[in-house]
Amino acid sequence: MASPPEARNTAQGAVHGQLLQVRDLHGGVTLNAPPRAPGPAADVSLDPPRPATTVRGRGELLAELRSAMEHGAPVPHVLTGPGGFGKTTVAAALAEHARSQGRTVFWVRPDAVLPSMLEVAVELGGSRQEAEEFTAAPRQAARWVWRHLDTARNPWLLVIDNADRPEELDPEHRPGEQRGWLRSSPGGFVLVTSRLDDPALWAPAKVHRVRALEGPDAATALTDHTGAERLPGAEELAERLGGVPLALFLAGRILATHHVLLPDASSLLGHLDGDIARLDELSGPLVTGDDSERRLLSGVWELSLRMVGEQNPQAVPLLRALALLGPQGRTVPLWRLPVSELVGGALDTSEQPLDEASFARAVNALAVHGLVQVQRRFEETGLRLHPLVSETVRARFGEDDLPLVLGVEELLTRQGDQHPRFELGAFAALGALARRTAALGPRFQARVGLSEARRHLQLGQFTEAERVAGAVRRTAQETLGPDDPLTLQARHLLAEGLLFRERVSEAESAYLALLADRERVLGAEHPRTLDTRHQIALVAGMHGDWASARKQHGEILETRTRVQGPEADETLASMDALGYAAMRMGDLDTAEQLFEEVHEIRERVLGGGDRLTLNAGYKLGLVALRRGDRPRARLHFRAVLEGRRRVLGEDHPQTRLVRDRLSGADFEETRAGGALNSG
């Protein structure tokens, strides 16, 4: 049964919006709905930050940016550099200038790029209703926004700050293609700040690298942040902080807040006392806001590491390894990181197996993010961390990093004594880490300390060598026992320091006592026992008893060849010492034959520039000098001088010695001669 018409034209229940009821239609119907109310405006800020102090050390860069802005730039400009180096400060200073010149300034943060850019268009006269319609269509939104920017009546400055993730500017293309949010415009000037120092990413944009402050600029910036007119010790503290603007800002805030406990820069410098983490501890309560992570040293570089790690997981352990290998801004040669030896270690991840290609990508990722600099020196390619980046990374090492720390120490130990100055820095960093990380244990601490002391000896730094070796001996004796091989090795190094300083009788007594203990604990033919016998033979030569020295070195060489092999480092050291004793006895043919054999093996195994190869070349020069063949001696000495300058430094005693030979100084050898052995 059909329902009556009235029942079919009845609405029941709640009605939201418009309801149209029709019984009979005769003609057309027009329905006029009210326009949809626009949604709430996005809560974004386009206001730039205001520099709290005068911007120091950026005059030339700001002048270039102002000129480009005023004359019209055909491409965007990009400020790159590591976090904390002052890119945002430079951009804020340019924004201040632009505002003073009557420009409209828009400051965009990429975490809200879409609503921010839509708000830019609205401020330039665009319809808010249209803006809302584009919120779900970012590519159309970009075209709509840039039409408003291109036709703006008033010139503008657009800053896109902290554009560290290119996909936020354009998820499908590189930003330099200018298809997304980053574009150039006749209506104004576009400036981007980013950690990504990759010109290919931004091309054809103009890229400016923002570096740390130097000298007076760094000291003045530090003083500005304290609010004082003068700051005693500012130069030293600014240098300690590496001129990094963020560190200078934090130090200034600390001094301004804690001026009773820390009345000047020197007091804060003393408080840091080698531990840069204390800067964050003191300044942490003073830094607030949503971006507080970017405003602490530890946070700013950990943020960079996280961003790198998202794209390349192997870059993170590589940076941590570089922080140990290259402290104090020391360049780490790439040959120190052989991929063949790293496979399966702490730098090798199961998600992405390590090979030459993935290692190169990890290096490139760190370089692009400004965390390392790639340098070429003496025909070597190396990686350099800014000293403060390196120190801050080490300060955050924890127990999870122990496999990496052990791997770096093993790598250095396998590579041997090749460049003492470089190795000393690495072992000193490992030693400092071992002293504050109990989980590494006393044996690791002793092992690293002995490696550090040995490099001090090789560099002629005898007081430091004695200090480090003495500390190791005391600690090892207490924790490992008096007969532990590491305790015995510390005693060996202390005696060697005496021998280097020609305190021969004291050294001889120490060696004889050590020999008895090593024979008892290790055996008569153990390599470390032979090390001590080698030193006792050197003492005989220093007493002038070259016949006894030659006899002892010959016996040690025979044992080493049988026990350790003919090309072991210690075997070659004994061969070198035997040749020196033969030379001092006038047997130049035997000496030259032994030196040439040592030189050939060293050059083949270690390369011509290795410290030990250079020592063998120096001995060949001595033989030529004894024969009266000065031209040949000069050829040897020139090659050795060039190598020692590179490996040991200009002022090392061995560098000065060969320089004296070339300058025509009287021929005079050290009393010991031969090769000291830090066993």
C-alpha cells in the first residue's frame, strides 16, 4: 500500500544544514547555499629573529649579500655550514638591514613550509579562502604563492631558515631545480640557510660557506654576549671554543648569569678543564624554547648526526671514529681507515655491508653536512673535524660506543709507529676516554697509556713520556700486578726515557733488573725479553764498547730471525743496530750491506715515507759520509729531511740532525746509535 504524499515529504530527527522539501515541481529550481566559512588561519610566524648583539666577523659576507639583494639576484643565495656556526645569525642581520630599507621580510621555517608560504601569499593580497583550498595541493600551492611573490608591489626578502632536509622544499626534485618552494623571483631576494654544503644540490644558487670566527672577532663576540665592555681572558677562552659562534654565545650567557662564581673568561676556561661537556651542563638551564636542542653544543651536532644517519647509517660510526683519531683538528689520512680492515668491525653495519662504495658515500654524507672537511696535503687525502665538534662528540661517548673505541685502538696498534705526532693525539684521546669510562677497564687504559708514552719518546718529549709511563706503571702495578706484561712494559719505557736523556748508568740498572723479571715471567726468547736485551746492547755502545755491542746485537738478531721472522719490525731494528755497531768499528761494507737490506724491506713493506724507512736511509747517508762520498750522502740526507719534516715536524731533534748534516755541520753521531726499541 503506497504512503500518502504528505508522509513522503516529511523529515524526522535532527537536521544539520539546509533541508529542501518539494511536493510538486513545475519549472526549474535554484538553490543558493551560503558560502563555506573559511577555516582557521594556520598559526605560523613569519617574523625573523632579532640578533641579540652586534654580528661580528661577517662584514664581507653581509656586504656581498646586501649588494646581491639590492641589485637583484637571478638565483637564490644559500648559507651553508655546520650547526652552530652562525648561519641564522647572518640571515637575521640581513633581515634587519632589509627591513630598514623598507623591504617586507618573510622568515620561513621548513617544518611549517606549506602554511608559512600560504600565509606569505595572503599577506601579499591573496585570498585566505583560496589559500585554504591549496592546503591539500602543495604543488599548485607553490605556483599560486610564487605568482603573488613575483607580482608583489613592494620588494621583499624571503629567508628559508634551517633547510636541512631537501624533501621539505621539494619531495620530488632537488631544490636547485626551483620547481618547489625554493625559487628566484624578480619581486625580491631569496636566502636559504642549511647544513647541507653540497653545491650540486643547490645549483645554480650562489652558495656561501659560513665558517667559525677567528681571533679578535671571536673574542669580541664572546664579550658581547656577556654584556660587559671588557672581558679578561676572552681571547684564550674564544680560542679554546674554536671560534664556534654557538659556543661563544653559551659561554657568554654562562658568564653573564654566574658572574659571582665565574667572574671572568679565565675562570670559565679553568672550569672547563678539558671537558667541553661542562659548557652544556652550565648553559642547559639558560636555554629554553622548542628549538633548545639546536642551541646546545651536544644537541646541535647530535641533530646533524641523526639527520646523516637517516640517509647513511655508516656515517655515524665513521664520525665517532674520526673524533678519536683526529682530535684537536688533526687531519686523519684516509689510509688510516682501510676498508679491508674495517669490514666486520664497528663501522660495518648488517643493514648496509661495508665496501669501498658505501664507505665513500659515508664520507660524502659527512662532508655534505659540514661535519668533516676533505683535505689534500702532501699528496694525501684526509678528513678533518673541527676541534670542538670532535671534542663534543667524544664527550657523549657511552658504553654503547665501547666496541668502536676498542676497534680504533686495535686499528692504530696494527698500523704501528708510522707518524708519531698523529698517533700521539689519537692515543691521548683514547687515554682520556679510558680514564673517565670505567667499563673500558685498567688493561685498556694501561695499553693506551703505553702507546701514548712511546709516541712522546719518539717525538723527544721526555718529560711527558716519563709522566705518562710512570702513571701507567703505578696503576698497572696496583690493578694488574707487578709481573703483568703491561707493568713490565711501563718499566721498559721509563728506562728508555733515561737512555734518551743519556742517563746511561741509571738506564742500565733499570734494564738489568727488568731483564731478570722478563726472563722469569716471559722466558728468555720472548720478543719483549729480547727488547730489553736490545737496549742493554745499546748501552754497551754508549759506553764505547762497540765490540760487545756488536756481539750482543748479532746474537739477538739470530734469535729474532728464528723466533719472529726475518722481516719483523724488531728483527729489522736488531739488524739496523748491528750495522751501526759495525760502522763504528770501521767495517763499512758490513754496515752498508745491513742498512741496505733494512732499507729495502722497510720501503717495500712500509713505503718510502715511513719513519723507520727514513731512519734506514739516514744510516746509508752516514756510511756514505764515512766513505768520503759527500754527494751521495747529500742525496740520502735530502730525501730523509723532506720525509722527517712531514712525519716528525720541523723542530724534532732527528729533523734538526739531518738538517745539520746538509748544512755542513761536523759529523757527530749520538752516543747510542742504532734503533731504540720501545718494547
